[in-house]
Amino acid sequence: MKSIEEKGRFRIEPLTYSRWHDFEKLFGERGACGGCWCMWWRLKRSEFNQQKGEGNKEAMRKLVESGRVPGLLAYDTSEPVGWISVAPREEFLALERSRILKPVDDKAVWSVVCFFVDKHYRGKGITVRLLEGAKEYVRRNGGAILEGYPVDPENERSPDVFVYTGLANAFKKAGFSEVAHRSKTRPIMRYELS
């Protein structure tokens, strides 16, 4: 499968089963953050908490093994350095329960719900590259709208653990526009892929 985006030494690739070990390496022992393994948005809260850690890792492995692509990996040469979770909105159960992130309209959208970047690569534009790769991936898969739910911390530095949905500035740099703002610090941003 052809790379989605390649700029210099960085490239963006879909997480397929052949890249599972790269995903494990990037997420490390803790599953990125507290045993999440990027399942927070995909499960009922009780199910997520019950299988935190190894159970969530196994759920993600089964998802990838089934042939579905739950997101994209960023590589620096051959080293996995970043992750973006992107899929059709309906795959993320937590979005359906959110009052703040409820649908803006009845259009079919793909959603970006999570990022994870290796600590040595944070602040180097990897999230913008991942967003560019996500735009191309969604376009190739027939999507017309890509939506994200970043935080906009109002000029205050937030600890990395609290910006896993991305920062509004990164989305703006990738060409996204705000379409709703139901909370002080969480805009809904879109990119039209037409």
C-alpha cells in the first residue's frame, strides 16, 4: 500500500496488522496513557474501564486484525513516532453520548479523536503531518468531511496528557475551520475534502 504522505524523512501509513508491532512500540507498556490503547472513544465507559490495559490492547489488536484501519502512524524513517485515530464518526460510541460533541448536522463525517506523539517528537509539527495524512486517507476512502474535536486552551500551556484530541492551532495549520463551539475550550473543527 502506498504511503499517504511523505515529506523528507517522515511518512504516514495506515495501521494494518503488518504494522501492529510498530503501534505496540509507539504506545509502550502503558498503552500510550493509562492502558487506553486508543479505545476510549470506541467503547462504553464501563467496558473501557473493565478492560483497561491488556483488555483494551487486545480489543485494538482484534480490530486491526479484522482488516479495519483505526488510524494512521507517522514514521521518522523506520521509527514509529506518532499516531492519529481516524474513522467514520459512527465508530466512536463516546461521540454519540457527548452533549458538547453531538453532531453539527446530518452530514456524514469522519472523525479525528486522538493523537499520540513520542515525547521526543512533540512540538515538531507531527500532529499537523498526521492531519494532512488523515485528509488524504479519508479522501481515498470516499469521505467528504473530516471533523476534529481539539482543545483550545486559551493561550495557556496544557499538560500533554490533556491534549490527546489535539490543539486547535494544529487543526488551523492543517486548514480546518471551526463549525461549532459548545464549550469554552473545545471547538468542533472541519475540513471539507471535496
